[in-house]
Amino acid sequence: MKVVDLRSDTVTMPTPAMRTAMYEAEVGDDVYGEDPTVNRLEEASAERLGKEAGLLTVSGTMSNLVALLTHCSRGDEVIMGDKAHTFMSEVGGPAALGSITTRPVPNQADGTLKLEDVESAIRSADIHHPRTRLIVIENTQNRMGGAVVSLKYTDQLGDLARQHSLNLHLDGARIFNASVALGVPAAAVAKRADSACFCLSKGLACPVGSVLCGSREFIREARHYRKMVGGGMRQAGVFAAAGLVALDRMVDRLADDHANARLLAEGIAQLPGIRVDLKAVQTNIIFFHFASPRLTAEAFQKALNERGIKFSGVGGGQFRMVTHYGIEAIDVDQALRAFREVTG
């Protein structure tokens, strides 16, 4: 029985081309700036996002942390969504390691933050207040079902940030999912952001890595903070080589993940006890709710796991499934058959 692992796109395995590239990678000491493969990846990533320079890190969490440390000083405050990955799932790193406070405002169903909420959260120049320095937006927005934030909204948020002399950071862990869904280059999605990062190890299928991009001056400073948090790497070209393959070959195929997510969501929406908002399924992430008088949510998930279908529980009868490289239409069919067996 094949296991269909829908827990996250972080479970993707590197492609054969990536494994070959990693084996053959030309390497050097990246802390000295001497790894040619890392240098090529950073340059290619910056070009993709329309920025001047890039910095390879080991994870999206590290990219976000380094970005906040670079933009902010101790005691400064950052505005972000209350469902933002940086707020929910990054271990309080900005506070613990940078003494940076967080001002959460409610995420809307479309992944945005109301502009009036953001503006009202900006601190006035008062000796009693922390200084607001940064706004963080996530695109796609994971906790809101992989919601794609529109370019119009990003422009409006960028205008607001400029009006108040604030910087804007884009947590673009899945920015290429957003660009494919919107039909625009990733640079258009990141245009208004002063800094932006993306993950190599999610839909792009690399084994590890993230790239933070911004101005040359910003990246010079960010490199200092990357070293501080233990992110200085040596022969990192071994995994940067996979990133180059990903940028070249894995972006356009994200449309397949989106199509498979739609197919899966439409299939489970027809089943008893399952509620899914099909309008919210815009990319490769599906959130759904299960409630049945004959089966608890825990028993429901256990029964599907026993049939080789893995997915994540987020509490209260709500679950998440994520399509990715390695999940094909035939796997969606297998998952739907298992769902029918359990719910029927």
C-alpha cells in the first residue's frame, strides 16, 4: 500500500536532477563568500524576486528571524497577522533572540490584514510606547488555507507603510504558489516589500533551504545576523545546487499541485460529515472540518492513517491537507477512495 502523505509540502523528496546536481556541486566556504554554487543561487533568487541581493539560510524561520533582526532594534515593534507563521509557529524567536515585540492584528479570510487595523496598530511617538518599525505580510497565507494576497492589496499596504516610514517584509515561503495562481512573476508579488524570503524546501522540493532577498545594503547587514544565529555555512553549495534546479524546473509545475488540491477538495466536499470552503482552496492547501455523530475526529484521522492517508489535525475537528511534488492525480483518487470508505 502506497502512503499518500498530505501532511505538508515539506515532506517532498528531491528530484533525481537535484540529487545529481548536489553530487556534482562545485563548492567552497560560504562564510568567506567562496561557494560559487551558493553565490549563483543567491543571485538567481534575487533576480526572481526583483531585488538586488540574496542570502541563503537553512529555513524560512531563519530567513524571517534574520529579516526582523535586520529591520529592527531591541524594543522595536512589528505588526503582523494573528495567524502569521512568524507569530504562530516560529517559537517566539524575534522576542527571545531580538527583544522585538509583536503587535498582532486579525488576519482576514483572504489572508490580508485590514488596512485600518494596521494603521491603528502603528504606535504614536510617545515615550511610553515601543517604536513601530516593520509590517509583515504572508503570501500565500498558510493558516488561511493558502490564500493568495492580491497585488492591489500589497500595493495598498506598501503605500501605508511608506506613509508612516515603515518597512515591509514579505514572508513568501510559498511566493511561487502565489505567483503561479496570480499568473504574474514572483517579482511582481514581492515588488512593494523591502525584504522578501521564500522556501526551497516546500513546493520547490529541495531538501533544505530558504533565501532572503532585499537591497545590497540590507543583505550585507542580514549576513551579520545570519552568522549570529548560527547560520554561517561552509560548503553549502551541496544543497544550493538543488535550489538552482528548483528555480529552473519546479516553479511552473506548482500549477499541478493546485489542480490536485482542487480535485481533492471537490471530492471530499461531497462526503457526509465533511465541510470544506471550496472558494478558499486557491493553491495547494486545503482546510476542512469533520463532524459526525458516529465517529470522532480522532477516530476519523486514525482510520485514514491506517489506510495510508496522512494529513494534519489542527484541533477542534479541523484538518489540513497539502498537495506537492510526488502527489499525482492517481494518489488523489486513492485518498478519495479511502475517505469514502471511512465516511460511508
